[in-house]
Amino acid sequence: MEICRVDLKEETGNSYDIIIGAGLIGNLAIELKQKPVANAYAIITDSNVKRLYGETLLKNFQAKNLHAHLISFPAGEKSKSRDTKEKVENEMLNLGFGRDSCIIALGGGVVGDLAGFVAATYMRGIPCIQVPTTLLAMVDSSIGGKVAVDTMHAKNAIGAFHQPKKVIIDMNFLKTLPKKELANGLAEMIKHALISDRDFFHFLEKNIDKILNCDLETLEQAVKRSCEIKIHIVEEDEKEKGLRKLLNYGHTIGHAIESALKYKISHGQAISIGMSYAAKLSAKNGFLDEGSVIRQNNLLEYIGLPHKLSHRKLKPREILEHIQYDKKIINKKLNFVLLNSIGDAFVSDDVSMEDLKGILGE
Ligand code: GLY
């Protein structure tokens, strides 16, 4: 078992641990019985995870006489909406959850973001324990306190910063994870390597077969390193005023593709396309060498992720329309993450919509 600490500087009391290991979920009820964080627990999950792990977790809580209820919503990005948030809140109110409650967000990115956002606003904020069940949620969305829902305009358009009380990463969840979901998480891991750790990129290249074959030991090393990269960034810049913007590498175009396609593309596929355009622009503007662009795209391709979107599916104009709603546009200036080299990214305010039009049209 590994414990990684997230030491927050602005509000040190909000610092928390990320615990990584196999079989951790089995001990959660025992742990909360010994060291309670609330008087009542709302286990929020989706329809798939409810069946796989939610019902067992509820039974564990009940066996320890912990006051708990399981609340679920249909699986899928479509549920990451204001409508689902309201339904979950109404259910919690009907069940009598008060300010002395804690939310257990059990699931992938959609569950973590939605349940975390409920926690941020329910009775003006209650604690939330993130229990990510997908690779993507383990290395990205469960860490750092960004919680949100999507709207028809843009992904994550309505949300808050609400740091979790704790993150529990149980590696055993990855044993039942579909290959497509593994690729989704790998896209974020590759992003972490590309923006800040050349050696980690090399590790991923070298161990990609083991990772794709779900070798838990290798995966745990990769998850830990990926979490450390994200932790370092969040510690330095909790509210995305500077350094944290680097995590948006591939996401400006990626998020626009997701919302333009009404979330019918996976996040991993969308940011893979976004990263390939971002690398191409980095090279075109004289920062990144062509060899590194190829290296990045080869790794993405190897895990089955695309690096181009057919213009028949989506016109550059439609992507650009959705980029207008991006939270990264400040004073009409686009903050676009580019690479100097593998492991070294920077935020450019010198990328115009015209530049993007050019690169998307190629
Ligand atoms: N997923 C990007 C961030 O947490 O800032």
C-alpha cells in the first residue's frame, strides 16, 4: 500500500491522502467505523458500478452499523448533468441526509465529478471520499478537487473546486475494466508524461504491453507516478491560475470535440486527437521536433487511440464554435498548451483561432 499526500498551500486543512493498493475497498467500512468522518454516508454511483461493487459496499457499511444509503443514476456521460445532480440531491434530502453526512463517490469520472459537485453544494458543502473505479478517474478526475457537470454548450461548464477528504485507489477495480476504459485512462497518463516527465514517457513506452495486459504491479507503478505528477501540479496551483493549466494539454480541442459530438466519443479518444493537433501546432510553431510528434502519436496509436478526426464526422468550424465556450479563454485570449519537448510543456497566449482553423483544416 502506498500513501501519497496532497499538501495544499492555500487551505492547509484541506490537505488529504491518496491511498493506492489492491483490495482497499474491503476495508473502507471498518476504517470509517474506527475513524468516522460523518454520521451518515451517501454512496453515490452509476448503474454499472452499483451492480459490480456498490451493493457489496453498502452491505459492508450496514454490517458495521454505519448509516448508509446507495444512490445511483444511469451510467454514461449523458448523466453528468444539472438534471441528474438535482435528482441525486432530492434523493439525499428525502432520505434525511444532513450537514453531518459524507458522500462516497464510487465510480469513474462521471460519478466522481457529479458526486463531488453534489458534495460541494449540499448544505453548503459536505465531505466527499473519492473511490475511483476507472483508470482515468484514478489518475486524473478524483485528484485535485475539480468537480462539475456538462451543459449542451461545453463540458464541465458548471462546477466548483471541492477537494476530497481522501482518495482510495483500489487497483483490483482495474481487473474488470474494459480495454476501452483502460485506453481512456492511459491517454491521461501519457498526457502527464508529455507535460512534465520524459522518463515516465519512456517507462510507458517500454511497459505498454504489460499495462495493456493489465499487469497490476506495472500498472500500480504507473498509477503512482501519474498521481505524483498531478499532485505536484495541484499543490503548486490549486485553483488553476498558472501551472495547473498545463493539465489542459490536448483538452482545448479535445473538450470541443466531445461537446460537438454530444459526448458520443470517449474522453480518451477526444484528447488523443486534441494532443495530436497540439503537438502538430507545437512543431509548426518551431518548438517541438517532428520526431517527438511521431513518438507521441505512435504511443497513442499503439493503445488504439485516434490522432485525427474525419472531416465527414465533424467540420473544423464546428470544433471552433465549441472552443468559444471554453473556460480557458480569458479576455478573448486562448490559453493553449504546447510542448517544447517530451516532458516539457508551456501555456501559450499566442495561439489564435486562425491558427487552430489552419491546423484543424489540414
Ligand atoms: N483534469 C484537469 C485538472 O484537474 O486540472
